[in-house]
Amino acid sequence: MQPASTSAPAPIVIPGPDGLPAAVPHLLGFHPSRSLVLLGIDRDSLRVRVTLRFDLPEPVVDPLDTADAWTSTFGALHQAGAVRTIVLLYPGPDEDPWVAPWPHALPRGALVSAFADELTDAGLRPIDAVCVVGDRVRSYWCDSDTCCPPEGRVVPLSQSLAVEAEMVGLGSAPLESREALEAAHRPLPLDDPFVELMAQTLRARRDRVHESDLDAVRSTLAWLSGRARGLALFDHDSVVDLVLVCSRVRSRDLLLRALTVDAGADARLEAREWLLLAARSVPDEYVAPVASVLAVCAWLRGDGAAARVAVERALDVDPAYSLAALLSAALDAGTPPWTWQAMMADLSEAEILAGSRDRSEAVVADYLDVPDEIDDPDSDLSDCERLDRRPARFDDDDDDVLDDVLDDGLEDDLG
């Protein structure tokens, strides 16, 4: 297997701040609500390097305490060089400032202010903070009624359509909510015919002598590549092969290397679809390895929300599954997916075949900068999600308008 390019996906072009309301659901993978979204922007390339979404707490919770709790995620911004930030607040329906009779004050102003102070204290630069409801926006920091009237400003339809067109062209289709994303990963009913067939086949093959790890991975990759090219038919035995490859550490790591380094994007997407089906269909003993490989495929695609859900599924079934815990810690730290790509590119098939489980996962932990002792993955995640997303960038071709935006805020472009 010869290494292929491990470059990051092509950036999503956002035509100025007006494109943000349309872009954020694609960056997250779902439409946010009752959320604060933080975009971390690279100073030089103008790419959105990191997207973080936080669940809004109940209004009675102290804003200072909430903002302070969220500072644990700021390391992701520094690690990615995303020192400039934009804060977007998505209120729930009960806090919509533009519900008649309006206008109302923008919601959670104290929280936004406290969060901006924490960003500044951490050496990060908040450019602007914007309330978003549907296609209507208003800056928390703009005093111009022309730019940001009390009733908010409707984003031009042309801007939204331009972003949507590019996103759809890249195959992005955000779900309606985080809950919808979780539902798409839930187990299928036990009496589903495919679930029953998978369980029967796995039981029948449990004690069968399997082919070598390398041959098993190559057969699985050949089937996935054939599916991606429309040359292979559906075959539940091949899905079982994929599950069994994931269930053995060496073949799992060979598969991860192949999907990261050797396989094309189409084959990786095909693998993701079948891994999702498998994770929803197999008995619990197989879920953690399958869901962990699924999480890597989603992470490499820039779909951090789906990667997080897959990791949570793995840890729900097997809290001790170490690869899932490593991935959870990497996502918590905002580790960029290209770190995984670099690690796998440096790891040869021979090293994987010769290595032990402990050595293999120690290499992963070292590359991902994960501590030797990993805390309970749920201990600090009760009120927020840490998501490392697909790169995006702003289009700054129009007379350096974006430079002014980054220096002076969003007032001119929202006006």
C-alpha cells in the first residue's frame, strides 16, 4: 500500500460575516439551538480552525461561573493558532429577542460579556459577538441602528445561498439538532432483521480461524473501494468482515492506517457509512471498536460532532476501551485531525504488526498529546461539547474588507 496525500480538506469559503449563519450548521453538523458557538480564526490564513459549541445553562446560573468553566477549552484555540475569535449566541425559542412584541434586549448579555473577558484574559482576541436567530442577526457590541437595528438585520439571501451551494457541493447536510445526530447513532431494534442476521453470523464465525490481519484488511479495503466505485454489491458477510477487523487490535490499527493514509476520500466515506450501520447493528461486545474506528473517519472528515457522538457510544458500552478514551481526550483538547494523519503516515504496517497493544496505543497517546492517565471522559463534559471542525476561511478578495473586519469588528459588514 503506497501512501497517498494526507492534506486537509479544501477550505469552505465564507463570503464575509454574512455567511456565518448559513455556515455554522455545516461546521457543526447540525443546527444549533440554546447554544453558544465560538469560532477560532487563524490570524494569517483567515481559516476557521476550531469551532466549539457550548450548551447554554439555565438563565439562573451565574454567568461568571459558566464563562470560567468554559475556559478549559481555550487550549484548542492556542494549539490551532486560532487567536482571533467570533462568538455567536443561538438562543432557544423562549429567549428569541425578536418575538413580538419586540424589540427585547439581546439574551445572555452578561454571559457574552463575561465570556469575552475570559477570552481576552487568555490571550485571545474576540472580534465580535453576534446573536443569531434563523437568518436574523445583531451584534452585541455594535451601537449603530443602521448596522444593527433593535429588530436585528436579515442576512441577504444571496449570501446564504452562496454558502449553502458550496456546502451541498461538498456533501454537507446538517441535521436539525444535536438530538437528531444522536438519534442517527442509536442502536437499531433487536428484532430488526439485519440486527438478527449480524448477530447470527458473528456467533457462527466467532471461533473460525481467520486469515492474516494484513490479508483481512486488504480484503475489506477492496470491498469498500469497490462499493465506492459502484463495482461491489451489498454483502452482509463483508460487513461482518469489517466488524471482525475492527475487533482485533492489530487489524484495527492496520485498517485505521489504511483509511487515513492509503484510502481515498470516497472509500473512507464508504467505510464511514458501513461502520455506522455496523455500530448500530452488532452486539455490545463489538460496539466499542467499531464506533471508535467510525469516530476516526468522522474526525478526519472534519465532522467533530459525529466523532464525539461515536466516541460516546463506544464509551457507554465499554468505558475501559482505551482507544475510545484516547480519542475522547484528543477531542476534548481540540487536537486537530491532521495530527492523526501525521501519526499514521509515520507508522508503518510492519511496526503495527510487530507492536503490542500497549505500545500501539502509547504511540497514539504521544502523538495526540494525551496524558498517560486519562480521566473519566464524562467528568468535565456535562455542560459543553468540544468540537474540532472542518477548516473554513473567509473570502477577503474585496478590497481587503476582511482585514478591516478583523481589526474593527463586524459593524461595517453587518451594515
